[in-house]
Amino acid sequence: MSGGGLNLLPQWTEKADKRGLDPLGMQNSGVVLYQSLLPGISNVTLRMRYYGYYCWVSETYARRGASSDFEAWRNWVRRAEALYALVSARAEDGGVGGVDWANRRLAAETRTIDFAAAASTDASQERYLRQALGVFGGAYYTQMAEMGLFTQNRHGIQVATRDLGRRAAGLFADAIGPDLARLLRQKITDARVSAKDLDRLAPIAPSEISFESEERRFYEALLFAREEASGRSAESRAATLRLILETARAIAGEPGPEDVRWQLFDPPQAPLSDRLEAQRLNWEAYQCQDLMQVASAALLAWAIAIINADGQGRSLSEIRGEVIAHLSRQDDAVFKTDWRALRLSVDPQAIAYQDLWDDLTSARGAPADKALSAITLMAALHQRLRTRPDLADAVARGLPGHGPARSLRTELDWLESRETDTVVDLIADYVIERVVRRHSWVAMQKLRRQRDYTFLFEQRDGRLIFLAGYQPVATTPRLAPAIQFLEDIHLLDEDGLTPLGLAALETAQ
């Protein structure tokens, strides 16, 4: 993803290479949880209007005498995306696939842009995107299928569904009008467009959803589960979107993803409905999970720094010795007690979780110092769940406690089983068993299954040799695109909750 000019929206350029992420195999537990909290939206579905546009693209393909040849369908989709990129770039609208290519073509100032080659799958051409089925296949199709807008026909071609998909296509067509729809269809077919054509097509851009349109009302009903058979996943998405709107109301402004994370981390002063409180608890469980994986990752970063401090590497016993020596030198007497005493010394409601989070995810600071923050955070999370049975229940429902996956549950169970050990011994064992050995196992699984070499250190003659450092990172729980969708349909703006947004909240009461 990249941004252009003053446009702060993310742009779809090429899919990021994900080799080497999640070195402890802990992030996936949080990913699975947040996917269940915002189904139908992903981190790469950046604009709401794509959902209606793709349905129109599918229906138009079918009505113009569609071929059952998948290559013909793919060519149609890629041309539709390339044209959408050109229109949106001309309108300085963000969050579209192929925006970098579109800006380059527009900067060339040619009278007519022929984008047939760019929309092809010919690797010798400068393509708008390399992905074979573009943004549609790489990002949007699975989420639109989740929402009931798309399915596959017997030829393997993705098609708009007979009910919601065709309705979305019709509403998009109604919103832009028949003349513009004909022009759009013709330009996709021709794969040639002039600057004048792009200006005429500006009303199809992502930010051009009209306040009063049936199209906008349909998107709102779709997002808030008013257009679907009442299903658990749709209701979960609707509850999360209402919590985002509640956050906007609480902070009296436009929320960002971090605002939502921390607003949902503690029970609100004004009680929520039972349904929203249950969903807020799920988000609190997710945030606790992400805090734990960041803390464990900080201990991994410390272990790697210890390995890197000696050009000959370190043995496991030497790493353990360095951990013990560093913790033993601390003035805080609580490090000389057992884990239970440390846990009980922490007030889980008063601790500055966000400050610890910021410290651990910042590139600044020494890994050894950050390790102390990580230990404090782990103790606080342990105590938080011990004193909050409602939260513990949400964690038990949403996160794995057994099997090869690691999560907040598995780590707290391990700490619980060792809580009479001194903090120094327990953390030393945690670093060796739950961090160093765990990373080696995770990296080996990736090598065997995916042929990805993601080792951050490797073993030679019984010593671990440094290969690469690691910076703890939080997972990205779909909140940014969800907020953008709410802005696209005018429920949020730069000042926060809009009248339409307030009405949506009141409708849900």
C-alpha cells in the first residue's frame, strides 16, 4: 500500500509479501478472532463502493452475452478495474486498485489512454496490477461472498447473486444513471478512454455515493445486517460497526483504529445494551491477546539482541544466564519474589496498558529495557483475567487453549502452572522454552510447508547465530477499512458522528 500527494487514504498497489511475519505463531489467534468480529470487511477492502461496482461489472458481463471462458471474464474484470483506477485517480479519490499505474498514465498527458495492454495478464507489459484477477480476486471476492453478494457458477466464474448481488448492481446503475452506465460499459469494452470521458465518469468514484440515494441506504442495510438472513456473522459485523459509531459519540470526533481499540478495552461508564456489551467484551479479549503477543515478541527481540551481542552466537544456557543476570540486577524487589506475588502486586485496572503497548511497539529503546515492560504487561494481563470472570469467559470462547496454536490462553495457563517459581527463573525458562525454541519450531514449519526461510537465528555447532532482528508489531484488525466504509456512506465524517450516523445508532436501539 502507498499514499499519493495529500491523499491520506491507503492505495491498492501490489499485495504485500508476508514472509517472516508472526515469528512465534501467536498472531494468528488474534487474527482469527478479529475476523469473526468484522466479517465481510478485510484489511485490503478499502472502499465500500467497490461492492456495488463489482456487482454491476458482473451483471453487465452477463447481459452482454457472457462467455463461459474464465479468461474472457478475467479480462473483463481487469479492464473494469483499470478504468476504475483511472477515473478515481483523475478525481483524486483514494483506496483504489492500480492507483500508482493510473497516476503515471495520467501524468503522460496523452489525448487518449489505451489500457488494453495494462489490463492484460501479459507479464511483458506494464500492468496496472500483477494479481491475475486484480483487486477483485485478491481482496474483495471473499468478503463479498461472505456478505451474500457473490458466488461461483458451474464454470468457476464469480457471479453476483440473484438476490443481493443483482440488487446491488441495479442500485449502482440507478445511482449513476443510464447514460453514464452505457458510457462505462463501452469504455470497459474498448479499453480506451479520454480525459473528457474520465471527467464524465467521475460520478462512479468511491466517494461519490449520494447522501439521499437508495444505493447508500442499501450499503448501510448490508453492513448493519438488515439485508441478510439473520446470521451470526452478519450480526457480529453490525455490532462492531455500532461500537465504532459509539466510539465516535464518546470521543466527540472522528475515531481512528487506535481510538476504537482503547475505547473498547474497558467497560464504558454508560452501560451498553447486552448485545453490544458482549461484542465489546470480545474486542477486549482480542486486545488482551494482542497485548500478550506483543509482550512475547518483545522477549523474542531481547533474546535476539543477546544472541547478536556475541559474534560467535550464544548457547541456550548462555542466553538463559544473561536473562537471569539482567533481571537479578533490577532494583525492584518484586523480581526477586515469585510470579504470584508479582501478579498480585499489579492493579490490572490502574496500569498504563497503552503506555506499555507504545513502548513495546516503538522502534526506540533497548530490548533489555523493553523486556521489563513486557514482564509487567504479562503479569497485568494475568491478573486482569483472574479478577474479571466475564473477560475470562470471552477469552475462553474466542481463543484456542490447546493444540499447536499459541494464544493469550496458552501463555497464561503456562504462567499459572509455574506461578510459585521466582520471577527470574520463570522468565528465564519462558524465554528459552516459549520464545527461542518456539521460534525455531514455527520457522521450521514455514520452511517445510511454505518453503519460506524465516529463521531469525540459526543453530551452528550448538550455538545460535544471529540472522535478523525483530520489532514487535500489533495485528491490524480491519478497523481502518471499517471506519472508511462508514465515512463512505456518510455515517462518519471529519467531525465524528453525522446525523445519519446518529440515526443508524438510534435505529439499532
